[in-house]
Amino acid sequence: GAGVSQSPSNKVTEKGKDVELRCDPISGHTALYWYRQRLGQGLEFLIYFQGNSAPDKSGLPSDRFSAERTGESVSTLTIQRTQQEDSAVYLCASSLARTFTDTQYFGPGTRLTVL
Amino acid sequence: AQRVTQPEKLLSVFKGAPVELKCNYSYSGSPELFWYVQYSRQRLQLLLRHISRESIKGFTADLNKGETSFHLKKPFAQEEDSAMYYCALRGSGYSTLTFGKGTMLLVSP
């Protein structure tokens, strides 16, 4: 079946602009995760959704970052007033989340470049 | 706080040589440990997890709680093993993963 999809695959924007990144999880997956990977760094957790609620937003780096999810479907990560340090690959993952041990399946990522 | 350390950014070996990718973690409870792999131009995918105690593509990893390590091993590396490998930890009662910075494995012919 179809895996996790993300759009756009690449986004180049100017400093100060807002951007929206989209994630389509695997159908039926109730849990959805956003991670960020800056160059030379590991993946940083940003936010976790269970259904359309976000029990863990602890990784959001600033109030310029927000995310929402519609039901158990699409999620959008919004970055307002982008800064150059926001340049990174943003990865989305989803899981069945029947238990905490369910495997997370990753999307291909969105590469964001802030000029 | 939980932390995952992968001390090597790059590991270069010849085909047929043994491989050990190091991973150390810091966590006060009972963690669940994973290895994820990202081949060139492919998405990140799960390679193995310690609770399964399985061998995937010839790779194994044993959780050593005394040394807080979860090193990934393969006795004979193949060129197709060349990829970026990430060690990850999930704390008890949590869904999110904490990742290491990754180790690039290059297997030369």
C-alpha cells in the first residue's frame, strides 16, 4: 500500500516568509510525528499527534512553529517568519499506535531552504 | 533526559570485513532501542529493534544494559550495506523516538 507522503519535496523560501509543510500518513495510522533533521545532525523530535490532539509538543523550537492535524489524516506543519536556522529536512512519520511499541514509518521528507 | 550517542560519523570498511556501528544511550528507565537505516535516495526505515531479537540482512544488535549500549554488528559487510544508520531510543510509556546523529557506513569493493 501507499506509504507516508509529504509535500512539497523541496521548498526554497526567503527569510521572514511563512511556509506550510504537509504530511499524509498511512491510512489507518492514528499516530503522526514530525521530526527535523538539520545538516550534520540527528533527527530532532518536534511534535506528536494521537488522532487530532497533540499530547506532546515539547520539541517545537519556538512559537513560530505550529502544527495541526485533521482527524486521523493530513497534518500541516507551519513555520512563520522563517529564519535561516530553520533550513533542514522535515520528516513525518506515522504508526498504528495500538501500543507504544508500534513501528514508525517515515515519509521522504521536505527539504526546506531559507535564503 | 534521554540521549543517544553514535560516536562515529563515518565508518569505512572493505567488502567482507566485519562491521560494528556503535550506539550508547542515556536513560534512567527501561528503554526500547532501534536501528534505522537510510539508503541513498530512499526514506528512513526500520532495520531492527531490540525486543525482536532478530537478524535483519545479516545485522544483529544486542542491548547491553550494563554498558548502556546497542551496537549494530554484521560479520561480513556487503557493498549494498552502504547507507546512513541511526540508533534510536524510545523511553517507557512514550511514543516518540530520540535519535543519534547517525553513522555513514561505506563498504568498498
